[in-house]
Amino acid sequence: FVCTDAMDNRGSLELMKQSFQSEQHYKPQRSRKPTNIDVDVIQALTSACKDVDASVRMAAVRSLGNIGIPAVLPALSAMMKCMNDSDNKVRASTVTAMGKLTQHFDPNVHEPLIISILEHIPARLKDTFYNVRRATLFTIRRFGKLIRLDPEIESKIIESLLKIIEDGSINRNETAETIMYCGERGTLRLLDLLRRETRYNSVIRIAIVHSLALTSVNSH
């Protein structure tokens, strides 16, 4: 792994904070009865997820991510297989596509499906390719507090992120900020790491302190 602390952090922290404080994971779509064309499109994209050409597989998962829930439910099994694809660009695109789907997830309806997707996340954080690891960070942000649906997976994800802060295999600032999106448990684990790293690694302390700006602290 290559240490990425020198990479520029893009985007506005204030915009991230606003997004963090106004999380809305479920945005219901207007329902309508699927037509034959709809079914044909999803079937075609599902088949394309298995294409021999990686570029076709990558395009397929991106299209499915853009179409969203509930239309792509029949294709999710094929999409999840692409999270373990032999091509790193397909893996990264699939992780990103899964993140896009979260805006339409209803935890009361889709809990088993959400957990099935989350089970793939810890392995992608350890991916040998940086683009996959970084895409996974931002997908975790999109899942946000939905990660709490399974405490065991939540713990695995948070602990994996904490190890990344320590080894620097992904940008530490971005990783610490991602932990903040996991909710109170993530924040408490960051504070614990901050207390333990009192002498030797100021880079880690800086990343954690920077991320704490995302918390909702009552200043009144």
C-alpha cells in the first residue's frame, strides 16, 4: 500500500457537514407497474454484468446503479458478484453503484438485502487496488447509519477503517471522516484512538481532529 496523506482533499468540509447532519437514506420513488420493456432492460443489463469484456461489465453496473431501486432488484445478485470481479475497475464501479442504490433503500423492507451488500464491504476496504478502496469509503458514507442494522458487520467496518487510519493505505483524513458517517459508535472509537495516539503519530491525530468537525455538537 502507498501512503496517501499527501493527496489533496477535494470538496467542501462545510458541504460534507451539512450532508452528514441531514442524512436521508430513503427517498421513495413513484411506483408503477413494470412493463415488458422494463423487464427486458433489466434482463439485458443483468446479462451484461457477466460479459467477457470488463468494460461492458463496468458499464452495466453503472447503468443499474443509475436506474435504482426497486427496478434493479432482480439484478442485485449479479451486481454483488461484480463486487468480487477480477477487474479492479469493475469492482470500483460496482461498489459505487451499490452506494447510489442506498438513497432508495427502506430498512423496514430491504434489511436482508442491505446486510447482504454490507457483507462485501470489509473485503473491498482491503482490496489491492487503491481505486476500489477509495470507492468503498464513499459507499460507506452513503450507507451511513444503515450500517447499524447488523452490529457485527458494523464492528468489522469500523475496525477496518481504524486500521486504515493507522497504516495509511487510504487517505487518513477521508477515512476518519467516513467513520464519522457510521454514527455514535464510530465517533467513540475515533475518540478512543485519539486518546491512545498521544505521542508518536501526529498525522493520525490531525486526521481524527479534522474529522470531528462533522459531529453534531450542541453549542448552546
